[in-house]
Amino acid sequence: MKNIFYTVFILALLASSCKPPEIGYISDNIHALEDTIFVPRGVFKLGAAPNIEGSTYPMSWEITDVTDAQGNSTNDLFDEHEILIWKEAFNPFTDTTLELAQEKLELANKPTLLINDVSGELAFTQASKFVDDQDIYKLNVKATNVRGERQLDDYVVVKLEPFKPVEFLREMRSRLQLGKVSGGYDIAYTSRIVNSEDANIPSVLDGTHPYINITKISDEPSLGVKVKMVITDSYDKPLNPDEITFYPTGSTFLQNYHDNSVETITDATSTTFSLPAPPFPQFGRTYSGDNTYLMYYLTTGNAFTVDTEAFEADNGPKDWTPYTDPGTSEILNRAYIRWGIRINDTGTWEIKMRIPYTKIKEQP
């Protein structure tokens, strides 16, 4: 009897060992990393890749439904509209003319919402500027792999925000630096726009901010964008661009708008940069992400004189001795210029930065 039991047990083990193992795994907890994706209308926006919680690759993704805030299915985000898109990334080293850059552009009919069927990333195109019926949408998606599929209802909420012709992505600074006779620089005064929540942004956009202004001055070009950079003293007298330099870092320079222009035009009071399509800037030589929009310049030490009377009227008495050149009796100085914006609209824009407590230095 015992031998019969062992025989049956061994046969059972053999049978179980012949059963093929289960292949793959799909989690019940696949989810978006963002509860809500905030999408400024008219701007390309890429969402985060989902968390698949150890599910087996490869995965495939599809959008199964979009509903409005009331739960009604809608095609708002699937309706196609003609928009100007980049087929390839702008390359300032090769796209040196308007004609060359335009070869990378095309007018195409695109929906607002796209999904990468491999990574599950959601993308929102510039066609969102045509969606004006609703602000809130809910997305249902389906994830599939070798083990099966998961239907993910109410996967993520999409909040369409107003179109922002100018976005304030990083801190901007208009700064007067004082050159020390012993070497190096001290900060005399800095005017800042800190971020997109800065209370001074309305005055920047309507031209009333004392040091930083960003205004649209023409609707042309209708598809492209031109940006005219003007640097002035604190009395609004423009500086000759010959006195504006790139910010050095080692053997190269920090990012600058010159690297984002297909046709740069300089006159006695300004520098104008051009791209065949927004946003501007398109390229960052040093940084990525929101930092891509940081652009740096300095002025030469021959650009300004320091308005000591105005400075002391606002800030109190100051000992200027450490910054006074013993040979010329002039206060050593330069401007530090840092932009941190993205321009999403077409047309011609003027970006102006006044340097605090300065006067244009009269050249002999």
C-alpha cells in the first residue's frame, strides 16, 4: 500500500512539473503619476509616463474614452485642426537660415490629444487652443501586455488652462554689479521676476514695470516669431549692442538668444532674433526642461556709469571706495542680464531690460 502511495505521489509531481509556468505579470494598480495634467491651451505639453507597478514589458496603451466634467463622452480632444508643427528639432548649428529651418516645419491636421502606444505618455498639441467648449476632461485608457489587459477608467483628469502668450518659467534678473578694485564683483541691486506666480507679471506685460518689459509690438510674422532685445540704462536710454557680451563659462558661454535665431539683426539700439515658428527660444546649449529658457548676457565695463545719487536716495549712503578706480575715479560696474521666459505666440515681441541705477556712459 505504501508503494502505491509513493507511486501516485511521484506521478503527481511529474505531471505538475510538465505544466508550463505562467508568463508575465500585469498589476491591478497601474496608475498615472499625475492626478491632473494642467495644459496651457496652444502649447505642446508632454505628460509623465505611467507607473506600471512591475507589470511585464512590452506594454501597449490606448485611449478608450474621453468624457467632460459631467461624464458625457466627447470628441473635443480628438477633433483635428491645422497647426504648424516641427517635424524635427530645431538645430541652431545647421538651421542657419529661415529657409533651412522652414524645411523642418509643416502645416498638418492634428488632434489635441495623442498617446504613445508603447510608453503610455500623453501628449497635448497646439490644437488645444481651438478647444473652447470645456476646461475639464477625464480620460479612460487601456493597458495591455502578454498577461492580459487592464481597463483604467478615470485614469487622469485634464485641465485646459488659458493660452499664455508668454510663460515665466524661471527667475529673471536685471542686476547692477559693482566691480571691486581688488577683483571680483558685488551685487549692488537686483530686480527679479521670480516665477509664474510673481505679482509683478502684469506690469511686465503692460510695459509699466520699472526694469523688465515684455510686449507684443506687431502681429507679423503671422506664423513665425521675432524677438527684439533692448537693454537700456535706468532712464530708458538704449545701449548699443556692441556693449552686450555673452556670459563666459570655462571655454564656452552660457545659453543666449543668439543660439536660437535663424536671422539675427543688430542695429544701434537693439538685437532682433527670428524663428519661423514659436515657441521662442527653441534650443538650450547647457540646460534642459524649464531651465532651457534661461538666457544670459553681461555688459562691458564701458557701458554704464553708476547713478550714485539715485542709488543713495533709494537705499541710503554707501561707501563707493572699494569700487572706485584710483586711476580714473570711475566706479567699476557691469550689468548681469538673465532672461527666463518662453514666448508661445507669433508676431514681433520686444523684450526690454533696464539696468538699475545706471546711465549710459558717454563715449569720447
